[in-house]
Amino acid sequence: MALPFRFAVNMLKPGTGEEWRARCRRAEELGYDLILVPDHLGMPAPFPALVAAAEATTRPRVGTFVLNAGFWNPALLAREVTTTDALTAGRLELGLGAGYVREEHERAGIDFLPPGPRVDHLTRTVEELERILDTEGASRPPLLIGGNGDRVLRLAARHADVMAFTGGRTEGGRVEVLSAEEMDERVATYRRFEKEADRLAPAELNLLLQRVVVTEDRATALADFLPYVSHLSENQVLELPLLAVGSVREIADRLREQRERYGFSYLTVLDDAMETFGPVIEELRTG
């Protein structure tokens, strides 16, 4: 049975306190269920931004999308998590990933490890965070783990409440978008790992919609995107799960179809698409 939709906006742009609060209130007005913050240099610091978002709103939950585990050690992360969860009245959802931007590690003076050791550190962070919170008698907020590789999928199957699929793979330092068929395989692999983990209930599945365009001409709207996905045909591009392009009704129908096909019920958009996606949320809530 398909899970109900949840909608999130990932806030990338810093601003003054009042600008931040106004944008968070607008997200609530548009019907978003979660206000999220990433973990990139040059963008808002996650935990204080989430406290401010919770103070400015009443309904949405708040979360990280996603913390770069390489920036954190578990003891310090546990302190941030318990404090933020308390200050937001239990509205925190914690997202974690292995990290992928070499330049940010270099700017921060933190070693950028090869993929395997980065996933090792993510695994240690998840397991140690759970141990610390349990030792302190604190409950762990809902956990989202983001990625696409087998080891991350297996980790999420054991520990996460939400598995967030990135929609791409890193090849030679660049991100390559997954086709619809490749996404089928990734989701099927994750579901297999869930069965192996003998979970009591399946995880919620999340997808970040990289582009949201309301238009009557999908092909024209995607023309400038084609050079970034030259390994795919135009028809394959039109079927990419991470693109929400078409009329409001077309986008809503495609997202319903993708929920049936893949299980994506938790959808995230970037903040520059927050207003554009608002009518789609309304269509999916009422249609």
C-alpha cells in the first residue's frame, strides 16, 4: 500500500533573520510538511537555521538534507541533535550522507577520503550516534540516509526511517543522472536489503526533484537540460524521475505514477522551486 505524500523544501539561501523566517512561513502556507537545510559551506548552518524555522512556523517538521558525516564526529553531533530536537519540540528529522564535495573538505581543512572510507565513517557515525543517544536516555529523531550505492542502501535498510535516493551516481568526479530503468534497479536492490534486514516496516522513500517547471511544452522546457544528460536519449530524459516538468495536472499524475512504480512518497524540492511546486502540492492533496 502506498504511503501518503509528504513534501519538503530544501532551503539553500542564507539571509537576514526576518527574511529566513518569512520564507519558512511561506513554505508552511504553501503546504510543505518539512523545512530542510543542507550541509554545504556558503549555505545556512543547519542546526541554528532549523531552530529559527521551527520558531517561525507551527506545523512543518524540520530536518537536515543531508549532513555531511565527514564534517561531524558522533559525540558533537549527538549534542547538536538532542539540543535541536528539544528546542524544536521534537520536530527534528535527521538526514545523513557520506559527503561528496572535495572542495568543501579542502576549505574546511578536513581530509576528503575515498568513497569506501567515507561510507565507513558514515556507518560509524550512525551506529555511534545511536549508542550515545541510547546511553544518554535520549530518543533518536527519525533518521534519513541519502545515497545510491549498495553499502549506503544496506546501511539505510538496517537503520533509517527514510531512504533518500539521489537520482545520480558519481563517475570520475562528476554526477551522472540515473535513467528511469536504473532507478528501478536501485529501488529493487534497496527493497532486497530491507528484506535481509528483517525490518518490521519498510522505510519511507524520498526523492529530490532537481527541476520543477510548470509548462505546456515539456520538450522545450527541458532543451537546456539535455547537454547535462548526453548519455540519455530525449525520451529517456522525459521519463527521468527527478524532473517534474509539465502542467500542474501532468506533474501530479506523474508523481502519483512514480509513487506506484518506485515507492517515492516523500518528495523534496529546492527553494527556488518552492512557489512553483505549491500548486502541485494542492493538486496532490485534493485530486
